[in-house]
Amino acid sequence: MRSLVLIGHGSHLNGESAGAVYRYAELLRARGLYDEVVEGYWKEEPSLRQVLRTTRSTDVTVIPMFISEGYFTETVIPRELGLGHQGPVPEGGVARVLGGKTVRYTLPYGVHPGMADVILARAREVLPDLSAQDTALIVLGHGTTRNENSNRVIYCNAEQLRASGHFAEVHALFLDEDPKVGTWPEVVRSPRVVVVPFFASEGWHTLETIPEDMGLTGEVTVFPENPHGPQTVYYARPVGTHASVADVILHLAEEARGASERGGDEDRTHAEAWAAFLALARQGTRVGEALITPHGGLFEIRHALDEGRPSDDLTTVVTPEGLRDLTRRDEGGHHRPVHTFRTLPRGWRAVLSEADLPRGMHSLYPAVVEESYAHQTHTLRATPWPTTARRQTGIYTKVQRATPEQVEAVSREVCSRCLKTRLWAGEKLPLTFFAGVPGAIPCPEACTYFIAEVREEVSGKRGQETVSGE
Amino acid sequence: MRSLVLIGHGSHLNGESAGAVYRYAELLRARGLYDEVVEGYWKEEPSLRQVLRTTRSTDVTVIPMFISEGYFTETVIPRELGLGHQGPVPEGGVARVLGGKTVRYTLPYGVHPGMADVILARAREVLPDLSAQDTALIVLGHGTTRNENSNRVIYCNAEQLRASGHFAEVHALFLDEDPKVGTWPEVVRSPRVVVVPFFASEGWHTLETIPEDMGLTGEVTVFPENPHGPQTVYYARPVGTHASVADVILHLAEEARGASERGGDEDRTHAEAWAAFLALARQGTRVGEALITPHGGLFEIRHALDEGRPSDDLTTVVTPEGLRDLTRRDEGGHHRPVHTFRTLPRGWRAVLSEADLPRGMHSLYPAVVEESYAHQTHTLRATPWPTTARRQTGIYTKVQRATPEQVEAVSREVCSRCLKTRLWAGEKLPLTFFAGVPGAIPCPEACTYFIAEVREEVSGKRGQETVSGE
């Protein structure tokens, strides 16, 4: 039995941020090569601190869904997963045994050699008859002085594609370092030029900066009077959103040190937690704001406030993904980075098979079944705020300066909107929903949403509508 | 059977604003002269639009809990109650038959001649041995050029107390008009001076402005070298918070035109609604976020998320007032001007007798039983937003300028936090909690909280943390 975990950045503000990870997880589930594909996030749920607990097997491969190596892949993710590793990740990744699970942590997908195929696929999308006679390729990277590796991967891909013989010439150009993208008319000689942005997703750079720096007006732009004669530029979509990234992820996972097809066993604690939950669900139960009702082998989930509403008065979905999409925003349309905020929207029902129920619950209240069961069986360890604060780096280092009063002030605003009981602040929770108290859900550690709010508080900016960084 | 209704201003921001009305309602209930004492508010719940529906009898006397006549007593309250009266209220009040109820609307308590006794009582509190030999009284009013009646009541009280012979001299002085309070050392000759502020409650004026203008340093201040010799000033607390205001209220109510001790009958619709609710409660039910459980003749109310929590893990109260005080603030300590916001705190239980249950529900979800029952029986009329907007005056006149998009934008922020379904915006609600859907509660008309937010939106100020006016 094997678990594949995809780690995304996520966002406290933008509900679309997790979209790419959702999509790859769905593609990989459809391939059926892993017994489960689980998602985890820095700024959404399940968090990096929770995600390993939510995996079903003792063999876990973790893929950072990032386009390049850097602060997140080398510092934040290994630290939050508790890998005991910091810094560059070697070829083949890092393997550890954590809580009885073998956890393999790989390089980010963007540095895998297979990305050359993704670049080629993107190029062919925009210019199907590209040819070695007349077509140049520009692999376009962001470039930065902060991490020397971030340009290396662009050069490697350019080199690999040059060797492939598909193009007359291949160039590596950058937005923020030399050789700059604006120099392309001097550098590139072929009459047809394909530009593939080596970026994780569409965004400000792919939609604004690059077209502006290159003088592009759309997918195809004709330059009649360039130094090397007339040229036509074909602007491809970013590599990071191409479906074939799923293949790269599978390669990364298979090449991880010690990976085997057999994998590990079912995690016993995980199995116990879900068996206990299933027993509960079969009787019908409430968890947080949700009501779960058995229906002849299937399970219906709806908002408990909607109990008794005729089914045809509600939007019905029959997949965990449908449930996820209906509950990602509150009734005012706002992103719900913390699923246990008491803002679960109403007006829907999900009808799920027993096999889909765990993933449905995972969408609704990520990690809640696992953590509540652990609390109920006295194996959930709380992490006090000072420990959480000390661990922070980068822009969050400053939360270490927060006074107890500031932490309490943020709790009053943030945690008062949440179902969970703050074990990390010394609050007691004698029973959980496993013992029949629907609203009783443990919070073993301050979440990143809370940490970000403490940072705002320390900066004197809380309450202002600013986009938080990192 | 007779109902007494006390109307307060209330506040969207300040949880203490309704405190004085709460207290008088409790005092008057204890006297037992009325079958019920109900509270209603401009900016809290039940609103002025709802309060008559919540009264149990067909004989209703409404007392505006204001210290003076003015915009609220002459314009806002009569309009919102639907009295069909605007402008000065005559001696004996205004009487109307509304929805089968006789409704008597009186002058505000502050203009009743009985206030002279309250002034005297306040004076005696601060100087028990006041005497006609050596004691002067200053009745201190706000004074304003906006309403000529507001100084008249001060002069009347001064005149009445002068005639009573308790004081050597009696003066009417004002903060904002002549004769100004700062002139007192020239005007007042007696060695002992009692100052009674004719104000509704302690506040900025009684705590800051008056002491500053008069040079007071505390309850007792000695002025050794005044023009008329040494003087000692005894500063009393404001009249509006004295317990004997309850007597004034009763006098006002008894003197209202057409008032009789027998009063009217039980309101049939009201009785039906509560009989239906009681039947529901006897089976155990959920209403909004609350769970109601019968317990051998008593009823326990708690947050539905707390179902199954051991009782000794919860704060237990046994009165409607206790329930009110536990649910006035959310878990973050914020005032809940709209009780159906989905922020009902957890951690408490109220155990109430059948007789107290209606008042308990009235504290928890004001007017919700009456309005939901009316909706269930097809007698609840929705008021569309344009009608509500057109009715507004004063600083709220500008909500008439709100575009449909602005109204929707405010709904997304405000109404998305509320349990209620906006009938006033055309939303449908086929069933209510009477039919077993806990979260199904009708909203027949935009509340004043919503109106205030629309005003902020139209002013371009919404989202800023400003204290809203009026």
C-alpha cells in the first residue's frame, strides 16, 4: 500500500491558489498507481503539520509541487513535516521514518529532467509543426539572485532540448537576470520563435510582464522588421499547468530512494480512526456544523442547519471533489482557508459511498477525524504557542516577539470564529465528537492562518485589508 | 391582560447600551403590575418593527426610554412602530389599534412631572441632610438649539423643586445654551450646592464635560474662595439610571389615554405561535444554533455544538436574564446586535421553566418564534428593500441612493453571517424550524444593522472601523 502526497503553497486569501494541486491529485488518482493521493498545504488544510497523519499507508512519498528549489522546498516544508532535514535536497530525495511511516521527500517537480518533455509539449500546443529547420525555442525563467539553482534548471532544460534536435536553436532567457528576455531580437535568428514560460501557473508574470518585455500582443505576434529579418513569436502557456506534469510527478515518486511498488502496510492508527468514524457515521452523527446520515449503504452529508430540508431544495453532489468545491467558500463567497471556521455554507448535500466518505470528510474538515481520534485515545500531543513561534522563519520570524496579550488578542478575533478548542493554549477538551459532542474538535497547534494574523498584529497592521506575503 | 413595552435606543457596537432598559424591565417585572414587560430597540432586537408582534396581550403600552422629546420619540419610534403619527406626542400619548392590538404610545419618561422626585432622590443620595437653609440645587441639562422642548423640561423641574421648599435656591443650567453651567459661582449663593445632571446615563458628559466646566474634582468639591464665599459642591449621579424611574414609567403607563387595569385579551396569534413552539420544545428540537431539550417539566437550552457535553462542563443559568447575558457576546467577546448571526457562543446551558421558556427564547432569538410561525402560516409579509429604504430619515436618508449592486455587496458581507433567509430580497423559505429545519428562519425586512452598513457602503466608508452615528 502506498500514499502519494502533493504539497502546495495554498493561500489564506485566494481560493484558486490550491487549484493546480487539486487538479494533479485528481489526474493521479485516476491513474490508480497509488492507493491514495493526498494534498497538503502551507497555508490551507490539511497543513504540513497535519498531512502525514492523514495518510492511510506506512509508505508515503511527498512531492513538493513547486517549479524550483528554494526556501519552501528546502526550509519550510522539511521543517513543518518534521523531516529533520534542512537545505538542498539530494537527487533521490530524503527518506525518514516518522511515527512508524516511511516518508520520502523528493525534489520539486520543476527540477526533474522530465520537464523538458513538458516544455516540448507546451511548444507543440502553440506551434504543432515546429521544426529544426526554422524554429527557435526560448525557455523563459524568472531568474533571481537569491537562489543560484533557479536558473540552473532553465539552462539544463535548454541544453536537453538543444540536444533533442527538435529546434534550430534553443535559448535560456530570464526576466530578472542576464541574459534578459528583452534581448531576444538580437539573440534569436530563426523566423519562427516559440516561447515557453517556465512558470508554475498563469499569473502576473505570464500575463503581463513577459508579453510587455517581449512586445507580444497575443498568442501569435508578427515582428516584420527584426534585426535578423521578419519573425513570428508563438507564446505558449506556462509549463506548470500542463497535464503531463502528472507524469513528471510519477517519475519523481518512482525514482525516490527506496521506493517500491509494494510499498508499506495500512497504518494501524489511521485504520482504527476511520473504523471508529465509520461506526459513528452508520448510526448518523453530527461533526462540527455537518450532519451525516446513513442511507442504505451510502452516506449523506449536509449542514446540520439544513436538517429536514427536502433534498430537491439542495444542490446535490456525489463526489468528494463536489463536496470540496461546495464548501470552499462561505455564504458570502469568501475563501475558507480554515475549514473549521463556523462559516460552513448551507444549501447543499453530498451523497457518498462508504469508500468515498473518508475523502469527503477530508474535504469538509481536513485532518479532523485523525486528530480527534488521536485526542480521544490520548495520543494527540499539543504544541504550545512558544514552540510554534520559535520554529518560524522568514517573514514569520517576528511572531516570536508577540506578547501573550497579542497572542490572546488574535485568538479572540480568529479562534473565536473556529470550532476547534485550543489545546495549544491550555484549553481542555474532555470529549470529542467521537463521544457525541458535535462541536468538540481539538486544535493541537496554532495554524498558519493564526500565525499570519499574529504577524500582522506584531507589525501593527492587523485588521487592514492587505495581502499577506509569503 | 396588559403588556408594557420599553423602547431603548440600543447600539450596533456597544453591548452595554441596552443595560438601562434591561434593568428597568427587570424592576417592573418584579412589581408584577403588568402581565409582561417587553423590551424593543432601534438598533438591537427585537427591533421596533418586530416588537409589537412579540407582545402577548392585545393591550400594549409603549414607553420610549428617552430623557427628552426629540427626533427619536417624535419621528423614528412612531414611524417604525407603524403608529401613523409624526411629531410632538400629546399629553396622554397616542393610541392606535394595530393588528388587533390597542397600542398606546406615551411621552418619554424624562418629561413626566414625576422626574422631580427622581431629581430629589438623586440629590439626597449625595447630600442626605440637604436643607432649605443652606443648600442650592442645580438641575443641569444638556440644552440645544435643535429642540426647544429639551430645555423646557429642565425649567419645569427646577420650578417644581423650587416650589417644594426643599432648597434655598434652585437653578436650571445648561451645557450648550445660556445660562451656561460655568456661570454657577456667580449665580449660586448658598454654601452647599447639589448638582443633579438631567441625563439618561453616565457617559462622556457626566464623566468629563460637566466636571470640567464646573471645576469638580470628585463627588464632593470644596471651593474656598468663590464670589459668594466658600462653597461645597455635591455632584449627583444622572437621573436616568435611578431605580425610581421605574415609578415614573408606571405613572406614564397608567396615565396613558384609555389605559385600564383590566387591559385586553391574550393575542390569539401570539398564543398559537407559542403553543406550537411549546409542542416542539416538549419533543426536543433545534432552533438556529440552539438545542432545546425537555427535562421533566423543565427545558434545557444550549448550543447544538455542545450536545452531549457533560452539564458540569458548562456554565448553567436558570433565568431568561442569565441566558440573555451569556449570549450577548460572541466567543471573541464582541457584542451581538443581531442575535441570528451565526456566532452564538458555546459553553453554557440555560434550564428554564415552561413559564420562562418564551422569555428565554426572546433573549436568545428575539421575535424568531413569532415571525417563523407567521411565515409558516402564511401571514408574514415581507418588506422589499426599496420600501425600507424610502422610510429612512436623518442620517439614513442616503441609503435610498444605494444601487442594487451595493445592497447585494452588503448582503454578501452581513447577511451571509446570519441564519435568516432574506424574504425581503426575494429568497424563498419553504419550511421553517417549525417544520424541522433548524436553520430555517425568515427575515421579512432588512434590519437596522443592515441599513447602517448600507449607509457606510453608500458613504464609501464600509469596512473602516468607525463608530456609526445616530
